[in-house]
Amino acid sequence: MNLPISLTLLRIFFVPIVVVLLLTKGGNMNLWAVGVFLLAAVTDLLDGYLARKRGQITTLGILLDPIADKLLTSAAFISLTELHLVPAWMVVIIIGREFAVSGLRSIASSEGFLVEASELGKTKMVFQVVAITTIILEGRRFPFLHPLGLVLLWMVVLFAVASAGQYFWNFWKRLDERVKHRASLRVVMIETSEKAPEEKDVAAN
């Protein structure tokens, strides 16, 4: 197991800790929750950077990394919904998008290709981290951050929908190209099989 994958697994390990800290009432629990959450988010930057720098990009890492991201952010949003800090319908859209993209990646994998993270997806992840951090802080200590947290949450929803649309568009585009390629190969094979008898007749004459 290489270092980038170890960092990805560490991010998954942080998920229940973040949930416990968020749902536990106490003096500085929200600050601890922010600290652990941000530490987990930093591992998301490090594992990708180290994988590229060390040449340790693996299929397992490509599959695990988005799963770890989804677990971390989904757990945080669900906890914030439980605390009545985030509207449930927004969380449904955000998490529903994650399930949809995960399903798309599974289908793509069965077709023999990977759906890599797009720039819109990466931007969405950045907004999620900033939004979650802001909302945690405004919940118990800094209520004046509420307008900023709401704006950031709307940006998360916007980029979630936009990036999902981009993923599905790119998937169907690649799938359509593959179907056309296979169709063209069939045409070539049929033409070749039809020419073969004619060439034999010419050779016989």
C-alpha cells in the first residue's frame, strides 16, 4: 500500500470522528470538528499531489479517492442537517448528485474506462469544504457568518448540478464514440468478407 492510498484511507477514518464531534454538545467541540474536518480535507490535496509526483497513480487510488471525499462531505452535511444548520432539501440534492456520479463511475468502469474528476467537480469540492467549515463555525460561535454560509451552500448546489451534468455528458459522448467505432469496425469487416470471394474468383480466372 503506497502513501497516497494510505492518506485516502486516513480520510475515511476521519469521517466518524467528524460526525461525533459535530453531534456532541460541548464548549469547543465545533472547533475540534472544524480542525479534524480540515485535516481530512488536506489529505485530499496531499494524496493526489503525492500520487502524481511519485508516479503512484493507481486504479484503486482513482476509485477510492472520490469515495473518501463523498463519505467525508456527506457525513458532515447530514450531521449539519441534524443540527438544523442546513436545509434538508439542499443536502438531498448534494448527496443525490454524489450517488448519481458514483453510479456513473461504476457503469463506466464496467464499460472499460474511468470517469476522472473534472474541474467543475474539483471546484465543487472546494466550495463544499469552505461551506461546511463556515456553517460549523456560525452554528455555535459566529452567527454573523450565516449569510456567507448560505451563499456558499448555494454555490455548492450550483456546482454539484453543473458538474453532474458535465460528467453525464462526457460519459454519453465517450459511449457514443465507442458505439460508432464498433459500428465502423463491423462495416469494415463486412466489406472485407464480401471482397474476399471476389478476389478468389479473380485469382481463379
